Amino acid sequence: MLYQTDFNREGDVNFSPLRKNWLDTIGGETIEVLKADESIFMRQSMSTPCLNVIVDAVGAYITDKNGKKYLDFHGNSIHQVGYKNSAVIAAVKKQFDELPFIPRRYTANIAIDAAQALNDKTTSKDYKVLFTPSGSAAVGIALKMTRKITGRHKVISMWESFHGAGLDAISVGGESVFRKDMGALMPGGIRAIPYNAYRNLIHSSCPETVAAFCLDYIEYIIKNEGAIGAILLEPIRATDIHIPPRSYFTRLREICDENDILLIFDEIPTAFGRSGMFYVHQNFGVEPDILVLGKGIGGGIVPQAAVLVKSKYDCAQDISLGHYTHEKPAAGCAAICATIKYIDEHKLLENCRNQAAFALQYSENLYNKYQCIGDFRIKGLLMSFELVTDRVSKGKNDKLAEAILYYCLEHGLSFKLSAGNCITWHPPLIVTTEQLTFAFQLLEEAIKNNC
């Protein structure tokens, strides 16, 4: 069944009148492909039915079956260096020709080079590395390392957080759409109030006050629960983009050190430059004990993830942590090396910061003009625009958000909706001022036509 009503979601609505209208406009042949897709793939929330059928993806653009191009500010958070990046493709092709696969119990220079490249981008350059085939699997390794290092199984994570779809990952993740009907999960997961939830609750204009309250609550959990092994969180939440102040992380690091608790940062969708720094936590002057990476590290070509663990915790030689078939993935490692080299040589971190300054100025102008924008949050090229019924109650304006999404799609801009009412943009690091100008002008046009 292609159309039905289902409004319980974290992001975009798969079944709604606006989605039906959108599908009706994109052509019979496309609809036939979408029906074929639905007939062979397992249905799941937020993925079925698909939004469209694409035939190409280059740079910051995707092209659909009808030949229409869309500036893609979603990209599943993997296109930091752009789709079909020629340097990454060349490196992967070369690796396929030279050494396509590294069997377990063996190594190769490309694997060592990739691990070293990830370590060299850290502040301390004091991490050991494991590769995994997915971000969710990397989170699983981080949880196993926590138990091995501390001997404790309890993990504090945040309500509404997302750390992957595996059963271990959803045990420490907070999105109901992934946990619904799953029954008993891995024991030890404890939820804390995330910075963004309390900020929204009190509408405080003082980030320091909000941070202090949230950290007080984390300390309360630690003192009353006991046996906490780790605190796991996204330094910047990737979906609706919430950015705690530097003081939040300074004290959080102190809390972990004082209580012998590991600090795990999940930067799967946000690392590799999208925050304006290579790793997100480098914006806040702290380092985690365990860093989880994924998505964009494969250059938008190869599915790839990694776990970085402080060298002093390299203590698992008597157990198998992952032992994956692609434990040292030749093609993935080539993609990692090529992606880092491309970011450096093309000064993409500098471009990210420059474009972020432009976006911040443009966003302030829109915020001052339109009361339906309740807030906007920008760090590097992580951007979110929160749509509200009014700025006093800050009621979610989901209908407006969905109307703006389809208006923008109709006119050539693709992005994700988060939390129902947040327009979330993750432009690639190669984005230009002209492309951002197009996106902002279209956003304003969509607000004028629907607000």
C-alpha cells in the first residue's frame, strides 16, 4: 500500500497528503520504480516509500530519473567532499587494482596509513584505532571497550539520542521509532536530560544556566545509581543541531575524571570537518576517551566507520572486540586517506568556516523578518531552523516544516526534517556562497508562500 496515514516519526513524514501530492508530480515511470522498490525491500519507518528515484550524484547535487537536479543538503551526512569525488574514486580504484582485500590476521600499509591519519587529526595524537563496517557496529565496540576497561556495564546516554540501529546501539539510544516493540534491550542504559531538552523546556537565554542544570542532573545519576562505566553523547546533536557551551564539556570531562567514568563522543554524522573543526569536540577544548566515527570518513564512496580509543586503554588483547571480515578494509582505508588529503589540500575547513559566517548572517536576517522561525542553530555547516506556531509558546509547526520541504524539493533543494519541525541542513564542505544563497533565497520564498 503506497499511501496511508502515519505521523509518528522523528523526521520526514512518509505518508501524508503532501507526500502523495509530491509523488503525483514526479511522473509515472518514477512511480513504477518506487512501487518496485517497495515490493522487494523490507518496509521501515522513514524509508518507505522512498522520496524519489535518482540516477546520478555529483558534487553537491543529485539528479532524479526525470533529469531534474537538486542541491542536496542532506546527503545522509556522508558527502563532506562531495558526491563522486574524483580523488576518492581514483584512490579506491587504485586500491582495488593493487590489493582489494586484506584477510584477517594480516595487515597492509594502507590500513596502517588510514589509522594513523585518523589519529594524527586528533589533538593529542594518542589513540589506538579499530575499523568497523558501520557506525552502529562502532558504537557496539565502544560499549564493549567500556565494559572491558571499567568492569562496569551501565552507560549514561541522552533522551532522544541516536547511536545506530543495532540492538546494542538502540539500548543506549533514545529515539522511540527505533526502540518501539523491541522488548528487553541490553541492560545498563540510563537516560539523562540532554542539553537541548532542558533548554527548550525553560526557554532560557543563558546557555550556561542550562548546562549547569543538565550536569547537576548527570552528577545526581552518578551518585545515586552507581556502577556507571561511561557517558555517551553526540557533542553536537546531528539532527536538530543543539550546541552546548564550552563550559558544559569542560565540567563534563571533570565529572568523568573524578568518577573514573569513560567519556564517549559519537561523531558519526558530524566529524570530518562539518562543524568547522576536523573533529567536533575540538570546538570545545576537551578530548573523549573513546571517539566513534563513520559516514563521511568513507568519502561518500565506501561504507566505513572507526573507533578511536585512548592508548592507555589498549587492554583487550585477550578478547575479540569485532573480528570483522573486513577488519582492515583495503578500499575503506584508501577512501579515508584520500578524503583527509582532499580536505587538507582544498582547505575545506577554512571554506566551512567562511560559509558558516555567511549562513549565520543570512539566518539572523531571516529570524528578524519571520516570526515563524523560533530559533536557528549553526555550527560550521551544521544548520537547523526551528519552525514554531509562535515564539512565546514555541509550539512545533510541523505542518509548515513539511510544506516548506516539498516547496523546496519542487524548486531543487533537498534536505531533512528533524524532530518534526526543524529544517536541517548538512551542506558538503565544498559548498559555495552561490549555492548557499540559492538555498536561503528558496527557504525565504517557501516561508513567504506557506507561513
